[in-house]
Amino acid sequence: MTETVLVTGGAGYIGSHTTLALLQAGHDVLVLDNLCNGSPEALRRVARVAGRAPRFIEGDVRDAALLARVFAEHPVTAVMHFAGLKAVGESVREPLRYYDNNVAGSLALCQAMQSAGVHRFVFSSSATVYGEHAPIPYSEATPVGRPTNPYGRSKLMVEDLLADLAQSDPRWRIAVLRYFNPVGAHESGLIGEDPSGIPNNLLPYITQVAVGKLRELAVFGGDYPTPDGTGVRDYIHVVDLADGHLKALHALGQHTGWNVWNLGTGQGYSVLQMVRAFEDASGRRLPYRIAPRRAGDIAQYWSDPAKAQRELGWHARRGLPEMMRDAWRWQQANPQGYASS
Ligand code: NAD
Ligand code: WQD
């Protein structure tokens, strides 16, 4: 069945890759993005790869009048909600901005959907909701913990809001997707991650060191209780993640109410393994030094992805070599991100 999907935050990193996957699967896409951290160039490139364009509406998910208009004017059948702020450190400094954008934004969107009679919803959550003390690997049966920062708590609040909504009205079909660590780029090298300023996340930091924009990688902590002392995470290729969204959307045909799926590979890699894998893929040596631990970091975690495999028929296909190759291709072709074009 062809859907008309409203993709909030579709001009951002994960939203642009998912918009492309939706178009390639034959769906129609309406992107709503206020461009606070996204780029219209990303959507032009998505159109180039897909051979057809998503419709773009510049605006904010907290704008109730705009949302009412969007639902009135377009035959939206489902919503994928990526729009939000995601910088953990910034959320500690500006909690109100994060709760407003992430929680009030999701609330406004759900209200507009309810009024419009649209009840199929896919939400970008995060493994951060498992908190600090969950046993590894994290499965969906693992109780959520207390996230260590306002960003993480905003995700948990929205998960709870959605669970209450699903309880209140059986028409809702909700997929809460808990992402592990999304990395990489589309293999065309045309779309990828374009962080503003100095990257917070590991892989964009590595690729910016490799192109000479940054001097060296600071490895945050060399004394964790992990095999090589550095932090371990479950990195997932963004194209696999995008495919997981498509599978989740389709699965909402059989799954009513509130559903949660982890999107990860089930495999943890350390920071130093990431450095080596990048060096292998790029043929460059990466300067790094061991630095103090970063406040709030957890030593290690990775996903149990079995539920998504079982219920969505989804698993991550791309390994570390593909993640590194594609991140590097994107960075080399676009040293200034979308501003290069
Ligand atoms: P991103 O910043 O690249 O994309 C988010 C997009 O939303 C941007 O284009 C931004 O302009 C837009 N946006 C933000 N607030 C908006 C608003 N109020 N109204 C309209 N548009 C708005 O981030 P991303 O990495 O693509 O993340 C997408 C989603 O996935 C976010 O909700 C994020 O919290 C979640 N997530 C990301 C990661 C990650 O590591 N990237 C991990 C887990 C979950
Ligand atoms: C990965 C590993 C660092 C940078 C964050 C959010 C999480 C989710 C994904 C949105 C860790 C180490 C990093 C650097 C380093 N986001 N590192 N030097 O912290 O696992 O997750 O992004 O939902 O909520 O917390 O990702 O890429 O920042 O770090 O050594 O310059 O790399 O310590 O072990 P993280 P990350």
C-alpha cells in the first residue's frame, strides 16, 4: 500500500536517509522541518538519488495552526517523528529548550494527528532510556532506567506520553524505535551527517580529524572496565536504520497500540576498534590521545536486536567496514557538509 508519510525533521541526518528510503519504496513524503539543524540541500540531494522529490514544508512541529493546515491539505496516512534537539551537553545547559522542542513538539504533533484522525506514528527514541544500570545487552524487556540528562529524559517522557495515548484510544498504532549509535552515510556520498560546529559524536569527529579540520581525536577514557579500556557502543549504519523505519511502518499493519523495537546490530565496538576500522577503510593514520572520561558516559552497552528481527523481519546488514567507508566517502566529498555545495 502506498502511504503518504509526514516526516518531521526530514531535512536532518536520519530523517533525510529515511525520506530517501520511503521514496525509493514508492511512498509519498511530506517533510516538515524548521531547519534549525537541517538543510534544504539534503532534500535536493535526496530527490537526486530517488529520482523524485519529497514535498517540503518549512515550519515548526510546535506550530499547531500549521500542523492543522498540513493535515487538512494533505492525505497523510502515517507520521515519522524525527524533529527534535539531540545534543546531550546542550540539554544540560538549556533544559527548557529541550523539553519545549522535544516534549511540547511531540505533544502538539499528537494533538494534531488526533484531530485529523491519523493514528500511525513512528517515534525516534534512543537507547539512552535504558539508563546507567541496565544489564547488557539491552533488550526491550529491560526496564527503562533514569536517563542521565534532560535530552534522555525528554525521550522517555515522550515514550510515556505515547503509551498513555495508545491506552486511551485503540486506533493508535505506535512504533517507538530505540536507536543505538547511528553512523555512516548513504553510499552515494550525497547525503550524510552534517554537524554544526565541533562534533559531539565519535565518527564525525574522526572523519573531521582525517580531513584536517580537527587536530586529533581525544579518546574519552582509557581505563573503563572494557577489553581495551575504551568505551564500547553498538554503532549502526544509518541506511540500515532507515530500513528499520520502513519495516516498522509496515509492521504497524499487524501491531496495534504501543510497540517498542531496538534498532541496533547487537555488536559492541570500542573507541579504539573504531579508530582501527577507520584507518583500515581510509588508508590514513588517525592521530589520537587518551583523554579523561567524559562526564555522563557509560562504559559499555549494546543492543539485543532479536525482537526487531522476529517481529519486523529486520536486521542490520552493514558492518563496520561499510560504516567507515560510507562516512569517509561523505566527508571527503563534502568537507564543509552541505555548505560545500
Ligand atoms: P538532526 O538534528 O540531524 O535532525 C533533526 C531535524 O529536526 C533537523 O533537521 C532539525 O532542523 C529538525 N527540527 C528540530 N526541531 C524542530 C522543530 N521544533 N520543528 C521542526 N523541525 C525541527 O538529528 P538526527 O540525528 O537526524 O536525529 C533525528 C531524531 O533521532 C532526533 O529526534 C534524535 O533525538 C533521535 N536520535 C538520534 C540519535 C543520533 O545519535 N543521531 C540517536 C538516538 C535518537
Ligand atoms: C561514542 C563513544 C565516547 C567522542 C550519544 C548520546 C545518545 C545518542 C547517541 C541521541 C563513547 C567516545 C566520543 C569523542 C570519544 N544520541 N568518544 N571521543 O555518547 O554513545 O551517545 O549519541 O539519542 O543519547 O548520548 O555517542 O558518539 O558521543 O560516543 O572518545 O570525541 O565514543 O566516550 O564511548 P554516545 P558518542
